[in-house]
Amino acid sequence: MFTPAHTSLGALLLYQSSSSLLLHNGSVFGISSLLSGVMLNPNRDNVPIIAGLLSSVLPIYLFMPSLLPTYPAAPSSWASLLSTVGTGFLLGWGTKSGKGCTSGHMLCGLSRLSPRSLIATTIFFTTALLTANFVSGIPPCPAGIPCYTPVYPSSSELMFMVGATTLTFVTNALIVPRTLDKSELSRSIFSYLAGLQFGTGLFISGMADPMKVLRFFAFLTDPARFDPSLALIILFGIGPSLITYLTVKPGQYVSHKGEKPVKPTLAETWRLPTATVADIDWVFVLGAMVFGVAWGLRGVCPGPAVLRSVLQPKWGLAEMAGYTLGSLI
């Protein structure tokens, strides 16, 4: 169902967590590379973020379980188990070869006006759209109600979501710059907070719900199954991130400050992607396509996969085994 309030507030959390990681730590919030790093090369850059992402399940589960997605059944046969491993493999290989996913390319890359991320996003979104409509199929909403019918949060849900969003803004804009210094420990602390905020945003926005993601693709073939909610992530997630990037100009010079280079709050240097359109090859294109197939088959990208693995461990064990294998090849 169309959830304008939920998705708008969740998108603001996604914006705050990803943009603040850039402004404070000087790095890009690319979940696929962070997740692969935790599995294959854990360090103080990736472990705190994934730990924070995992931790976001706890406040939702304890205080607002109505925001948890209703997942399809976990694998119950060898065939379904192998299918889950296979999808995880496609997800791992695709994001590794395509150098990113919906967070690194779509949320962070588009907001940094990266032509390379625009190309990757166009490829994997188009592939996911075609896969969802013509291969995996898109489930209807319950009771035959059109999926574009709006639903609004209860008063308790609204209080929780507004509280989480407000706390995130206050923490990132006021508390962190005033209480943390430029040190490795400070960056680790904020990395954890950014992961926690991002995971909460995935739950609230609906990005963690695979059925909601698949229904967003339904506009191509069945308008009654189309849930337009995730379009609001463009408005309230990518849009504000773009404004922040153009205003702060990370890694550039700001003339009204006497040409002094802008630095991250908690780091001495920026760690921005340096690859350009000239670095695109057939592996990159194929990787983006394979990721799109995996996304269109199950409605799950790496960040939501981490959250679902906590709530549905049997599925997570199979999916993450495949993801790790795909990341290794």
C-alpha cells in the first residue's frame, strides 16, 4: 500500500545517515562494498557501520514492531534453499562487478552527480523492472485493494518515526560536531550511528520490505499492483543529499571561505570514489545487469538483505552464503 508519511520520513533518515557519513567521516555509504568488506576484510571502516545496521532491528522490534516487513516464507526445501543461495550469489557478484548497489550508486552516486553511478543505476533499475514484471511476477495487495491506495501511520507510529528523524538530525548536525574530535575512535562511533540510522530508515521507508519494492516496479504492466511509495525516496532522500553536496562541496574549494579546502568533521581527508565513465567496461555493465536481475527476482538489495537475515536467520544463512561466494569470484 502507498505509505506517503512512512516513506518520506524514512527517506529523510536515509539522507541524513548517508550525507552525514560523507560530511563527518569523508566516506561514501556503499552497503555492498561495506558488507563484502566485513565478510572478507573486516576493519574499523566497515565493521561499525554493519554493526549499526544490524542494531537497527532492535529498536524497531522492541518499540514499533508494526514497522517490520512481513517476509515470504524462509526456504523449506532443498530447491528453495538452492534458489536463495543462487539469488544471493547474483547479488554478491553483481554488486561487486558493478561496483555498487542502490545505496552507493543510486542514493549517494546520483546525489554526487556521478555520471558513472547514473549509468549503473539506469542499467540495474531497468533490468530489475523487466525482471520483476516478466520473470518473477509481482504479488497483488491483500483483499484485492489497489496498491496505490494510501495508508497513514497510527499515532504511535508517527510519534516513533518523527522522534527517530528528529533525534537523527539533532545528533548529526549538533551533537557530533560538538562532542567528537578528529580521531579514529570518533569515526568508528559515528560509523556505528550512521549504520543504525540507515537501517532504521530502511525499515520506516519500506525499502526493507521486498513486496513493497516489487510493487513499485508494477507500473509497467499492472497499475492496480503499483505502489508509488519508493518514488518519495527520490524526493526526500536523493534530493536533499544533492542539495547538501552542492552546498558543502566536499573535496572542493569554497570561494567565500578564502579558497580554504573543506574537510570532513572527523577526518583529515575525503575518501570519494575516483573512477569515471572511462573506467566502465563490460564487467561493470554485466555486474549492474546481474544485480538488477537479483533485485527484480526478490526485491532485496544488500542493506535490506542484512536486516532480513537478522529477522529470518534461515533465509539469511542461505542468502549470505551465496552473497559471500559471489563476492569472492
